[in-house]
Amino acid sequence: MNELVRRDAWAGLVERIYSAAIEGDPLNTILECVTSTIQDVPAVIFGADTVNFANNFLLHRGLCTEAVVLHVNNLTVGNPWLAAQWRQPVGAIYQDSDLLKAEELDAWPKAKQWYTMLGQNTRATGMVIHRRNNKQLVVEVRYTPAQETRVRRAITEMFERLGTHFVLAARMQCMRREFPIEAPMSTSLLELSSLPILIIDSDDRVRNLNERARIMASKMETFFISAEQEFHAMDLVSEAAFKTELHALVSGSRRISKVIPFWNSDRSKRVFIALAKLSGGKNEGGCPNQSYPARREQIALIIQDVDEELELTSDTLWTAFRLSNAECDLAVRLLRGQSIGEVACANGVSKQTLRNQLSSIMRKTSTSRQSQLVSLLTKLAVAPLS
């Protein structure tokens, strides 16, 4: 087995790294270069942010399939291994013994989950490739104690040859992110929805999302977006259900999925997500020219948080139905599920006064029953521009 590529291939790897940096995705290419150079060992990139923990991420080749979810869910805060990486200078090669003693890591309460993520790969050689203020990027190659004698020298040589290029490519990527090129029209259209919406492709990669979805993702309660821009549930059961439904939708003829509950990690909160197929994966017009690759399926993820109260502004209700301020207040409280008695108690008015206001609201909204009114208000609350 060749653990190092031929010397005449190093230049090709450097070219790949810089090409990817120019195109905007050097981190995945760095991992591919590492694993093509050193075979049969996992390669990892840790992204750390000591201020906004929602920005912490893990990219990898070769760890367990649940590694990204495990890392984001449990292992980014208070991690002594990640803390020790901050003491290493940028561009310097380190070994596991330079960071922590094994007993120091074993004393960490979440050491068991850490080893679950890494498997038997308790040895490491790595390099900090970027650091700016509270953020840093680290590339590590992980291996088992049994592999140490065979691969440590080869991994160190790989970092000696490519490490400087990793650092420059990471710097190029960070500069590119400071001056992003976006598609303002499609983003603006998504912002019209009052519900959080993401657009993903058939590989789970997020292609666009509105601000409501971005905020929910940053909280990392029920779902998150990985550094590879992949959509993930925080709960592994929800993740499996989502993958199954996405595959069924992409490969089948249905356009809309069933609703999937997404739980947080301790299953104390959930949101509901529906998938809608937006476009087919075939070339439009039946063009047989295979030099044009087939388009990926585009899937909309529509998220509903049943715990979040629906809102309607007085301006909206005045524009739509010419409701007075008192009528607007009653309509919003009914939308939130309060009864006439509860509103009377909260506002210090009589039930009869509220019944008179309710009669006026129904007349203005052309509804005849309270349930019909609430249904109408709900539709207005979740409509665009509400």
C-alpha cells in the first residue's frame, strides 16, 4: 500500500488546493488531498468560534456517519482538546502529545462521546491553518496507536509539503467570505414568506434560505447547517426519518412529503418540516447533449414551529378589514388561543363589551363563527407579507 503519493504528484495537489480556493471550497479539497496522500486514516477539519458556538463545525473523511451531529450536539463546548489547539501557532505541525496527555482528556466528562466520534483513532498529527480573532481552522489526521509507527512520519511529511498551501488557501477562503457574491432576487423571494424556508438539493446541501430559517439554524435546537452546507437534524432519529423521506421524494413521483417532526437532542422541543419538490433532475426540453449535466432536484423545506405564537399587526388588520385598535387586540388574542373570558380578565373589560367587538369583527371579516374567524386570521398570519 502506498501511503505517500509519488513526488511528481505534489505539484498536482497544490494546483487542486488553489483552484478550489479560487472557486470557494478549499476545505473539502484539503481533506481530499490529505486522504489521497495518506490512505486508510480519517482526516478532520475543526472550525472553532469561541464567541458564537453556532459557528463551530466539523468536516471529515473517514469518521462514523453520526460524527457531525455528535460533534455539534455535545462536543464543541468545554472541549480540552479543542482548547489546546488554540495554543498552537498557525502553520506549525503538532502531534497529539503536544496538546494533551491522555489522562487529561479522559478526565473530561464528555470523553466517552469524544471517543465514540473518533473510534480507535486516538492519535493525531495536525496544523492550525487559520486564526482570526475568535475563529480558527485546524486540519488533523487521526490514526490508531497500532498505526502510529507506520503513518506518523508520512503524515508529518505531508504537512511539511502542503501545510503552507493549506494556510494560504484558508486565508483566501476567509477573504472570499468577507465579500460574498449572492443571488439577491431568489433570497428576496424567500424573505416574503413568514415561515422559515430552506432550499436544498438531493444531496442535502442548502442552496438558499430566508432569514427566519437562518436564525433557527444558528440556534441549533432542532436542526443545523454543517460547514459543508448540509442540512442535519439535531436528533438522530429525526435525521434518519428526514433522509428516508428525502430519498423517497427525490426518487418518486410525489411532489409533497408527509410532515416530519424534528426534535431537539433531549426531545423537549420539536418543529414540523414538510418537503416540497420544486424541480426535476432531467435536462429541460429533452436535450440529449450529455455535456450539460442533469440538474439536481431542488427541494423546499417548510418549517412550522407550533410553539411559536402567530402574529398579526394592527396595520395588517386595518388594511385588510378596517379593524379598530380594540378589535385588533381582540383578534390577535383569539388567534393566540385565548378565550373571551381570559381576554376580559387580562384587559379589565366586560365579556359583553368583547362580544360586541367580536360581532363587529365578524361583520367586517364576513365570518359567521368564531372558529371560522380564527381560521381566517391564521391563514392571514402565515401568508407572505403578514
